[in-house]
Amino acid sequence: MPTLFEKIVAGEIPANIVHQDDRVTAFRDISPQAPVHVLIIPNKPIPTVNDVSEDDERTLGHMFVVARDIAKQEGIAENGFRLIVNCNQHGGQVVYHLHMHLVGGRALGPMLAGEKHG
Ligand code: AMP
């Protein structure tokens, strides 16, 4: 079964795409947590960070280059932003097609909710 995000890559379901090339696709999150909230995904359906391989290094590195460019386009590079990749249940991953959240446009506050350890 193709993931929801594979269908977005293939153009089978609509998304607000801000960038697409032969390796990655970036589109606006349907439920934005900040003024700018874009998801950057490999076109290849890697389920989680646990599933990445050395063969994926070029694509994964390219996701950072695309994040840099989108942050600039969106006008949030100077003030700053956050990149988040959730993995599995404790990471809060909901869609099992690896994705990088690019969030910004406001001060984002502490990195994690909840109690401190140590
Ligand atoms: P995660 O919890 O890291 O798996 O994040 C999944 C993200 O995908 C959430 O922020 C959702 O709002 C977002 N999302 C789910 N469905 C869509 C969709 N059809 N288009 C854009 N973003 C989506």
C-alpha cells in the first residue's frame, strides 16, 4: 500500500507543493504548527530514520539543502527556524514515510515539552 506521502509525490492527492525535484518533495503541512510549516520528504518511501541506509545519504543531505532554500524563500532564514524528524511511537511519528518538518515564523520556545532529565 503506498503511503499518503507517496501519493502526494505522485500527484495522486492534492498538496500545496513548494518544491519538487528528482529526489525530494516539499509541501505545506495540512495542520500548521507555526506560520511556516513545510514537510520535506524523500520521493523514495523510507518509513523511518531506522530504515535509512548509506545509499540514502545523498538524498538525506539534499533534504537539508532544500530546507535551507525554502527557509530563505519563506523569509525565515535570518530569524531562524527548527527542523524536526520524528521516529516511531516515542518520537510521535504518525506518517510512516520519513519527513523533515521545517517550522518557523515565530519564536518556537523550548525544544521539548515536559520535564527535564538530569
Ligand atoms: P509526524 O507526526 O512527524 O508523522 O507528522 C506528520 C505530519 O503530516 C503532521 O504534521 C500532519 O499535520 C501532516 N499531514 C498529514 N496529512 C497531510 C496531508 N495530506 N498534507 C499535508 N500534511 C499532512
